[in-house]
Amino acid sequence: MKSLNKTTKSNLITYALVILTYIIVQIFLATGSMSSLMKGLLVPLCIYVILAISLNLTVGILGELSLGHAGFMCVGAFSSAFFSKLTADALPSGLRFFLALLIGAAVAALFGMLVGIPVLRLKGDYLAIVTLAFGEIIKNLVNVLYVGIDENGMHFSTKDSISLGLQPGGKTIINGAQGITGTPNDSTFTIGVILILVALVIILNLIHSRDGRAIMAIRDNRIAAESIGINITKYKLMAFTISAALAGVAGVLYAHNLSTLTALPKNFGYNMSIMILVFVVLGGIGNIRGSMIAAVVLTLLPELLRGLNDYRMLIYAIVLIVMMLFNWSPKAIAFKERYSLKQLLAKKSAKEVK
């Protein structure tokens, strides 16, 4: 019972941290003391937090290195933007965005399942390379895809928009490397915070459930887990698919925060996947709250240091190194282990006294 109370308390602290941050930001917005630059970063902050905690499910809880998270984000972004562009005049904005969220998450989960079935047989560097290749394939496919609609239905091409052969009055929705233009701007900071809370509820409840314990058992010792009857494929695929679906949700937020959605290397390339992995590693592998804090700090830092011009990226690199040394130094790890051991002994002695 005490363990359950401790888990619940930890989860409530995580939720309270998000809600408190939201309240503070709303106070700054109400008083007009927040710059336009910071206002523009609010939705991207939510996107990066969702990406960080969803990747931590694969890297920290499942224990598999994946570098294809930007690919799942890309799938969710384009599928939802495609739906929103089609139904821009047919549905109310709230219902349209809600359906776009479901579609983005479902399509990303489907791709996660399709990729996970063959890929999760691999481990370590091999898994990282294959998932990285998946992200690059998705980005390049989107850049050569042309989709239009007219009175005769959908038209697809991989050459150019002219080869679609649209009738007069038809419109091009996905225009190759130019992407999708005119996606409704439905993403807000409030919606982003709500989606962060939803993602936290899903991930934290999964971690502390029977399925979560099975996933962590696979991470700690695959052979031992398999020997006691845990279905390795089922639980690995479950974690990978949920992680992909949440990345798709972040992609929906991203797509509906821009007037033009394009699949460029800077937003859906391997650099994005590596940046998300940096959030996870620096925040602590398996530490959901740490991933959130790392995502916020490392997203805000380059912008806060923008006034230093040539030195801002140097300071950013130094902060990364210092955080890595602090989190992963032998002394820090030994201190954490010793502190947890002291807590365990104190609980044991308290039980003996009772």
C-alpha cells in the first residue's frame, strides 16, 4: 500500500508541475509581460515535451534505442493536415481538430506497428540504424508525393502537380516538396498542455501497470522474462506502438501550428530524432519528469541566449556537457544508488519496529 501511495504521489507531482507551469504562463500572458518570441515558443515547447516523454517510453522503459521518432511525427503531421485541409469548410474547428488528433495518432500507431513487427527483432545499434532509415524514407516519400482532389475523386502522382490531371475547380492538397499549404491554425498552448497531461496519464499508468512491469522486465533481462512466460514480441510492440502514436499527436500539434507544412531535414530529419534523444538522455533515461524539464530547458536556452550572437551555441554546448557530466558521473550515480538504499533500509527498519 505504501508503494502505491508513493507512486501516486510521484504522479501527482508530475501533473502538478505541468499545471503550475501553465498557470504561471497564463499570468505572464494576462499581464502582457511575455515577449512575442516567447509566445511563439509555447506550442513548440508542448510538442517537444510530448516527443521527449513518448521516446522515453521506448528508450527508457523498453530499453531499445530508436532514432525514427521524427518519422512517426511526420506521419501524424501530414495525415492530420491532409484531413484538416479536406474538411476545412465542412466541420467545426473544434470537432475537426479532435478528429485530426485521432487520425494522426492512429496513422502513426499503424506505422509504428508495421515498422515494429520486423524491426523489433533487432537490438542496439542495428535497431537504431533501421529506425533512422525509416524516418528518412518517410520524409523523402512525402517530398515526392502529389495528391489532388476534384469531382472525380482523389488523384495521386510522384512526378508533379500537372500530372495529377485535375478537372477545373480541383485543388492540390499535397504539393510534393512544397508540402501542404493552408492548414487551419488550431494549435494553442492550452490544447498543448492538455495533450501533455493526456500523454502523461497514458505513460505513467502504463509504467505502473502489470503490462509496464512486464515491459521493464524485458528491458532488465530478456531471457529471464521469456523464461517466466512473458510474451516478448507483444509487450515490445505495445510500447513501440504507443510511443509512435504519441509522436503522431505531437506531429498533429506541429502541423496545425504552421501555415505551410513541409518535410524538411530540419523538422523531420535525423537531426530532429537525435535532438529528441538528447532530451531523453539528459533528463535521465526512464525519468519522465526529467525528460520534460530537459525538453523545456534545452528548447528555451538557444532563444534566451540569442542576444549573445556568436557565443550562444557555444554556451548551449557547454550546458549540454555539464548536464551530461552531472547526470552520468560515477559520483552522481553512486549518490543516487546510496540515497535509494538508505530509503530502503529506513523503510525496512520502520517495518521491523512496527
